[in-house]
Amino acid sequence: MAINLKAYQEVLSQLSLYQAKLVAVSKTKPVSDITALYAAGQRIFGENYVQELTEKQAVLPADIEWHFIGHLQSNKVKYIAPFVHTIHAVDSLKLLQEINKQAAKCQRVIHCLLQVHIAAEETKFGMDEQELQQLLQTYAANPAALSHVRISGMMGMATNTTNETQIHKEFHQLHQLFGSVKSTYFNHETYFKELSIGMSADYPIALQEGSTMVRIGSLLFGERNYSQK
């Protein structure tokens, strides 16, 4: 079996201390691996590629909660809108509006997390604070125009570094921003509660800094095999 059940149980035990959820990142992994982790009890899976996600969703159990965690192009939203539960990396108003449009066509509401750029690397996606505020102000001015999306939290990726102090700082700043956004725009909305931070290498730090949802792949499935895509 390609999955690491021991690591899976260890991760779950750590998450339970913080009441955080696990998104099992199954990108590039075969259906058989997902089925094995599903059999162990996992129900939330995250994918990065639209075509791969739609192919897997078609053949896997209907009660899987699919999360799209990669950078999403507006012209591909329509392919996942019929079934995706949460889109983690909403990094522009344009993308949010397109998700709303496609969700409306499917008579659904799609959960969305606003991605903020917190890392030192310029290559990582996400809005800066000014772009985030502009998006939220537009949303707050006319929520009815975006009634088929539910902004349920925020997401970020820390710098890929062994400097734990820096990772703590980046996650801490995002947690503070999350609290500010919550109190300003969603103070009475119980659904605005998710902070998606932490991956295989840094999730223990993310949990200490307020993560409610970690995205873990290689710990559970082993290193990615891109030839299987």
C-alpha cells in the first residue's frame, strides 16, 4: 500500500488537539491511493489540477468533500463548479465573481477562502492586504451580487524555509489579519471560521498559530510522482 497509515493516524491525533481539519492532498496520486485513505476514514481531499480533479471525482465515492487548493484560472471554474466544496486559493475579485457565476448555474453555494500572500517568495500567489481590502469592500457593498459563494475564511502559504521563527511570524501575521477581517466584515457570520495554513513540512507551527485546516500530501502519500498525472 502506497499510503502511510501510521503517519495518517499521527497527524489526526495532533489535529484533534486543535480541532483542526485535514485536507489530504492527493494531486498526482492514483485513485487506488485515495480509495485506501478513504477506507481509513478520510473524507476531505484536495487537488491542484482541474482535469485531474474532474477525472477522479467521476469515479470516487460521492461523499468525498473535494477541495481545490491550487491556483485556479477563471476559465476553468465551470468544470469543478458542479461538485467542488471549497476553493482555497481565491486571489482576485474576478475569480470570486466567476465562481459565483458558475455556482449559480449549478444552483449551488461554493465555499471560498481568500488567499493572502505572506511568503518571502514572489512566486507564490495571493493578494496583498490592499487587494484583500478592496475585494472585501466590494463584497460588503453588495453581498447579494455574490450570493452563490460563501467566504468562509482565508488561506496562505509560508516561505519554504527551515527558519521556524520566520514561519511562525508569517502564520501569526495572517492569523491576526484573519481576526481583523472577521471582526470588520463577518463579525456575526459563524461560517467565516477557516484558516487554511500548514502543509507537510510546517503544519505543527501552523496549528500553534491558529490553523483550522491543514493541507498535507507527502506525509500521507509519499513524495509526488508527476509521471502519474
